[in-house]
Amino acid sequence: MSQPSRIRTRLDSAIRRLEAQRACLDWAIGEIAGVPGVVLELGLGNGRSFDHLRAHLPDRDIYVFERNPAAHPACTPAVDRLIIGTLEETLPAARQRFLGKVALLHSDIGTGDEDRNRRFADWLGPQVIALLAPGAIVASDQKLDALQHLAAPLPAGVDEGRYYLYRLSR
Amino acid sequence: MSQPSRIRTRLDSAIRRLEAQRACLDWAIGEIAGVPGVVLELGLGNGRSFDHLRAHLPDRDIYVFERNPAAHPACTPAVDRLIIGTLEETLPAARQRFLGKVALLHSDIGTGDEDRNRRFADWLGPQVIALLAPGAIVASDQKLDALQHLAAPLPAGVDEGRYYLYRLSR
């Protein structure tokens, strides 16, 4: 839609960020069509991306990790699919359960604190690799350096650096 | 961007809602170019639409009404432009100050509670009318029945019912 000028506002950024998220998730949903495995969602937030994933992947088991679930009940997973606690605790604890069984991992855990985001992404990357099934996709709002060798191109229309995609070879 | 199917998820709705908000604000910003007066923002939220308005209307005085300011400091107005309290208290109290002086009023105060939204919109409409300068625009996420005779067409691409625009004749 047209805009009065080239100024980029926080409203513009929010729209671009959500559009990038959707484009990346939609791509990932298509890519994992032939990849058996579960879906992990790191961060429930208000449940928007969870709702998107469950709508388009009705036959997948989707597990959501969330420190403090506060989404609308209609966008909150069933109690046996919701893993509550900090990721630093819950993800290592779930390692054996999901080892090599994850077809799609979506991580949307960025905060306004860039230093914290970077430290967290540095911790997260190695944790994630062991969980992936052959052919698995990782979609992340943060760059995961440990997965750099798995980087996949972004869908058309998504600006570099706004979202990150990784794919494990089959 | 393409999507795997026609399912409408909460992620889709969030994108459409923000795009509608931006299209309506951009239209309003253009429409009030020749209309002297201040801008009132009802509800600060995370400050996205406030940031959009101040970026595109740098010479306007923008007053923000917010019950509980919690936006990032960079998206929070100066203390003399922030009117803190419930709108039921602060808007009547500000009536004399802004009577006939408002060029643009943006109201984004909807909650998930439709009954509450309706009651609030019924209260808000009559409050707003007296504040408007000739040629003023009202953009609202809720239908304001008291302004129905002032309804303006939505910009291209905005679905009916997603946002509401009103214009007072000059």
C-alpha cells in the first residue's frame, strides 16, 4: 500500500516483520511436507505463529516452549503440548525426547535487548542441531551462527536479516 | 505473498489489521494537510501508531491518552503530551482544552471483549464529535455510530469492518 514518504516507522517495521515471519513459515511448511517429525515452537507470545502452524500442519504434533504462557486460551496449546519454563532449563531437559525427531523448529524469542538476543542465539544454536530430523527446517528471528552451514535462502520479499532459515540435508 | 491455503490464521489477521491501520493513517495524514489542529491518539499501546504519526506529522502537536503507559521510552511521548488515566476520566476533562481543535483523532482501543468494545464505542462517539475541527478526520478500530453520518470510504485494500474512517465537513 502507498505511503506518504520513505520514512520507516515502527508500524512499518512491525508489518514487515510479521510478513517475513509468515513468508518463512509458509515456505517451511511446504518444505517439510515429506519430512516426518514433530514441530517445536520456541516462544508462544500471543500465539499468532502457533495458530498459523497448527492451522497449516493439522496432522503434526506441535510442542510449544514458553516461560510464561499468557496467550488467549484459544491460542494456547493443550497442556501436554506446552512446556513451561525458561528455554535454558526446558530445552536441555527435552533433548532426549526430541533427539533427531524435529521436522520444523520455529524460534521467535527476540527481545529489544540485542546483547541478550545474541548471547541467547549463541547458546541456542548448538542445542537445536541435535534435535533436527534429516531434511528439517529451522526458522528463527535471530541469526544462529552454529547453523550457518545450513543456511537456506529467504523467500522473495523478505529482507536479509529480518528472519533466518536453515535446512538440514536429508 | 503466497500462502499454502485459504485458511485465515491469527498471524494473517494481525498482518491485515496492521496494514489496514497504516493505510487508514496514511490516508488521514494526507487528508489533514490543509486542516489546522492537533492530533489525538487514544491508546498508546506499544507506540507503533504513535511513532507512525509523529514521523509523518513532525510539525503537529500529538497528544496521547493512555491508561497505563508501557511502551518503549523511544515510543513514549513527552510528559506534557501524555495524558494518563482512563479515557472515561481524561477525555471529558480535556474537552475544553481541545474543543474544535482536533485535526486528526486516532482511536485504537479495541480489546478481545466485543461487548466492552461496543459499549466503549457508544460512549466515545459523542465525546469525539465536539473536539473536531472543520475538515478533521477520525480513524478508529471500532465503529462509532455517533459519527455514522461522517463516514468516509476506506482506502483500497482495506476490508470493510477492519477500520473505520470519518470526516467532518469543512
